[in-house]
Amino acid sequence: MAAISDVARLAGVSKATASRALSGRGHVAPATRLRVEQAAAQIGYVASPDAASLVTGRTKTVGVIIPHVNRWFYGEVLEGVERTLLAAGYDLMLYHVGAPGAERDRVFDYFLKRKRVDAVLSVGIDLEASELASLDQRDKPVVLLGGSGTGAARLAIDDRAAGQLATEHLLHLGHSRIAHLAGTGAAANPHAVPGARRRGFLEAMSAAGLTPAGRADVLEAEMSLPGGYESGLQLLGHPGRRPTAVFTASDEMAFGLMRAADRLGIAVPGDLSVIGVDGHEYAELFGLTTVEQDPGAQGATAVGVVLRLLGEGPDADPLPDSGAPLPTRLVVRSSTVRLAR
Amino acid sequence: MAAISDVARLAGVSKATASRALSGRGHVAPATRLRVEQAAAQIGYVASPDAASLVTGRTKTVGVIIPHVNRWFYGEVLEGVERTLLAAGYDLMLYHVGAPGAERDRVFDYFLKRKRVDAVLSVGIDLEASELASLDQRDKPVVLLGGSGTGAARLAIDDRAAGQLATEHLLHLGHSRIAHLAGTGAAANPHAVPGARRRGFLEAMSAAGLTPAGRADVLEAEMSLPGGYESGLQLLGHPGRRPTAVFTASDEMAFGLMRAADRLGIAVPGDLSVIGVDGHEYAELFGLTTVEQDPGAQGATAVGVVLRLLGEGPDADPLPDSGAPLPTRLVVRSSTVRLAR
DNA sequence: CTGAAAGCGCTTACAG
DNA sequence: CTGAAAGCGCTTACAG
């Protein structure tokens, strides 16, 4: 394995000069630089990042913690994060973090505590105070994309507004009997994503002088297709009064709900209007109206913040206003129509 | 940042002893070990992996290269890989590798060439000879899960057999006019996944004395839902004779095809039987018959091979027979029925 | 512009 | 069972 000393010897300079020539830090005579570069190329020299990290204290690695990798939204984010990180010459260390428990503790207490990452990007995770404290203690930048947690830079769409907009769209179409399929924990934790979307729903309803008629109109389930399907069957299969429109907390839930409607012989949008949140890649094909967001771009933006906190990039580049929510837009397709009277 | 010298001082031992006590390598008196452990816990000491790597030459990190993270199959694999790697105390460095080109070269020439990973796990990538050579040169284990490439340990289902089985299932139900939606490049590269599945299809057809009637019966498209939708419209919208059954190279393609059929007023399975490959999480909900595989388990198995090549785990643990294909099974649901006569 | 030297934080023969 | 010393492969003040 070629070391920098080999390069130095071949180029007839000291290790220090070779290092400077290759890294671009410090002044080196152009002719010398050329000789060093040729020597390096000749023996296929690649610097050992570990050795460099040891002295610089920087690993050029960002740790990404994420609750699912096989869910559309997170996959998109991850792809945007990876692309942006690699373009900046950074490695991406991936950590899948589930529900609180031993495995999760291990990620925080062991993997993230070591000096292996320069920063942590937390995607869609509800960070507990102790976890955030443990990260802060390391004195490394922590950036949150979605999820919840206080004290770190956080980027997110306005989930409450998204829920409100989706609901208002349905109200605007003349619906009044509107149900909501919320994500798990929506009622218990009003500040996490499911809770915020649910609040938007409730606020829009009460602003319209409508209160969901009892608990039956807000069901909680996993924000996945099966979650939407199961809770959809529960909602639509009930012999009582049926809603004419449903706002689901995610597009995947909406797909499940549509499937459930199909099974029960309920036509969308004839008998039932459906709106989701996300802008899932399948939404267009299914004609799903949705409040769209761009997870890939969000991942790229979040990495941009991480990089700036690490002092990379144009010096003067200011941090984006993390107070401003990430963009969303209403995309109306065929799943929502004016209520027939 | 606490260093091992701090631990040593606090425990009243040398750095060498502290290192041995903490790592468990080499003999240390039980009482000494206890004192060192308490000292470490007291100051929250965590060893620097970079420093350790420098001397041991091992990074306890595996590089994973993958062509998509936001496709169901790959997401599942990645989750299985991540879980298994973390359980073994390894970090996962993620590299998204696309079509040949500058970005892809950068991953091989820069990121993977450094001494940062102990092994490389390539998931579903068709590795070129030069790329494989570049990895081999590093003298690190390389394991392939799916995809193609020669000279490295490779785990995969038998894609040809999967294509054959799917086709035979349709033949068995009395279908003879059967079309195939293949993945991109199937005809050009018979040894990569799309090509192997296509070969299985063609072999089963000719064994039954049937030849697909011209090119129209084998279309190529992206192995995604939109790919299946577009090529499905092309196939089913054609005014000529229509197939009574279709074998799609993936479940996601099948979903797209079913959507296309729906749009054209063709009933599944009444007018058209459909079978896919994968065992996608949505397959059950859509009633899709499929040749199921378990990507999560495959990822875990592949990591097992990597770990054994790295000398981890029970010594005597033999390598699994990489000649034997990974398991698949036919799951019959409502999308395939006997041809009405 | 260049070099000699120190040092980043560990682990591992080598002695004892 | 334990310690002193060397060294992994770099980078960075410090001189010159």
C-alpha cells in the first residue's frame, strides 16, 4: 500500500512538501507540485483518511440517522443526501434508528459517540432530549430534517399548514363530512409530524364550524399502505354514516385507503374524495390529489446546512433561514371532486 | 475529548494495559480490568476508531454500493444489510452508484480506493471488469448480491429459473399467448438480471412449443411502476391480437401494467393474468401472483459472507455454498387464473 | 518555497 | 499480568 513517503521519495521531496502539494494547502512551487502529482499518479497513491483524520480531527464523514430506508419518502431523502454529500467529498455513514429501545440506544451511545463523524443529520426522527444532549456533547453539528427535537437546526415543511391546506381543499369542494387517517401517535404527540398534520385538520374543521363527529372520524395507523388499508376498511366498512372525503396523513396511506374503498365497492372520487400528503412517485398514476413536497431536494438542502455548519463552501454563504418552512404545493388530480348534491 | 491516556492515568495503569482491558485482547488481571472499566465509564471514554484503524489496518466499516435506494427491493436489502452490520459492530458506508459515467468512476477511483472500508458489498450492480479489478487490487473482500461480475463471491436467486417458473405457471393455467415485460437491457445483456429472467421466459415458451410471436411480445422498460405502465399501455393498447397473460420482470412493473389494463378497460384476471417477481410489500394487497424472494434476508446473508471473509464470527463457520441460489417461491394470488375457453 | 520534527490516539510486539 | 517504546500514515507549526 503506497504511503506518502513513497510519493515523497519518488518525487525527491519531503513528506511535508508532498502533503502540501497533494492537499493544495500551503504554497508549493508549481514545478514541484507537478512532480509530486505525477509521482502519486504513477504509484496510485491515495491518502489514508484515517491518518489524516487523526491529525486534523475531521473525518469528512456525516452520520445520517433515519427511521426507515424502505419507505418512499425516506428513500428519496437518502438519495438526495447521498448525492450532495458525495459531491462535496464526504462519506455517508448510515444508521437506521427505530423505536426507543436497546438497539436505538446503541446507535447513540456507541456509534455516534465515537469520533467518526463530523456531523449528524437526523431525518424524520423524534429525538429525545437525552439523545440530543448526547449528540451536542460531542460538539458536532446536528441538523434535523423533519421529526422533532429542540436545540438543533431544524428544517421541515409546515406540517400543520399542510394538514390545514389539505382539509381546506376538501371543504372548498363542498365536503363537510370529512375524516382523517392520522399517523400513529398523532393525538399523543401534537408536535411530531403526525400530530401537526392532525392539528391542521382539526383547526380547518373547527374554523369551518365543523367538528369531527367523535373519535370515529380520526383514526390512527402506520403511515404506510397497509396502515391506510386497514384503517380504511375500519372507517369505510362501518355501517354508520360514511364520510364523503378523507384526508390521509401520507400518500401511501391514501393508496391503501383507495384500495380499501375499491374492495368495499366505494368509488373514488364518485363516492369518496381522497387527498394525501407527499407527492409520492405513484401519486400521478393513481390520480391522487396531494400536498406535494420534494424529499430529494430536502435532503440536498439539509446537507447544505450541514456543510455550512462545518465551514465548507463559500465562506459568506449564510445559513438558510431555518425558520422558514420548506416548500409544499397543492397538486389537484382526479381523486378529489366537488361534492355531488 | 477523553483519550486512553486519561483512562490509564485515572486507573493508575499504563496505556497498554488500559487498551488491553478495554479491548479484551490479551490478559489483564480481573481487578485491573474492573478499575480500567470504571475509569473509562467515569469520564465517558470512547476509543477513536481512526487511531485504532491506523495501527490495526481494519476500519470495521463495510462499503455498500447500490444502484437505487428508493426502490422497494433495494430498500429492503439495505435494511437487512444495515441491521446485520450494526449488530456485528460494523459501520456502513453508503455509495449510490448509477450508470457508468464520471460520478460512478469517482466512487470507484476515489471513495472505494481509500483505506476506509474493510470490504465492499455490491448490491444489484453490473460490475465492469475494470471496476472489479480496481476493487480486487485493494485486496479487500468483495461480495456481490445479485447484479453481475465475475471473480468475486456472488449470491443471487436463479433469475433464469424464476423467469421459467413464472412462465410455466401461466402455461400451466392454459395460457399460450403470453407476453413478457422485461427490464432494460434484457436482450443486450443475457447474464444480468433482466436478461436472465427473459431467458427463462423464452426457454419455457419454446419448451412448450410456443415462440413469442415477434418482438411485440417482449418489451423492455425500466423495472419500475412507470416502466410497467408505459410499456403496458403500449402492449395492451395495440389494436392487434392481445396476450391473455403477461409475465413482468418485477412486481413494480406488474403494478404499472395492472394500472394500464385498468385504464384500457381490461380486467385482471378476467381478461388478463399477470405474474411478477419479487414479493413486493404491496403484492398481497393488489392480489398479485409472484415469484417471491426475500431481499431483507438476502442482505443479511450477504453481510454474513462478508463478515466471514473478514474472519469475524465463529471460526469454523464455513462459507455458504455460493453456488446454491438464494431461495424463491411461487405465491399464487388472484391475478392469475385458468384461461377461459 | 521547503524540510525536520513533533504529534494525533491508539495497539502491539518485546521485555520483564 | 504489566509497562516502555515503537510505529501506523498522515499534517502542521516552526525554522530557515
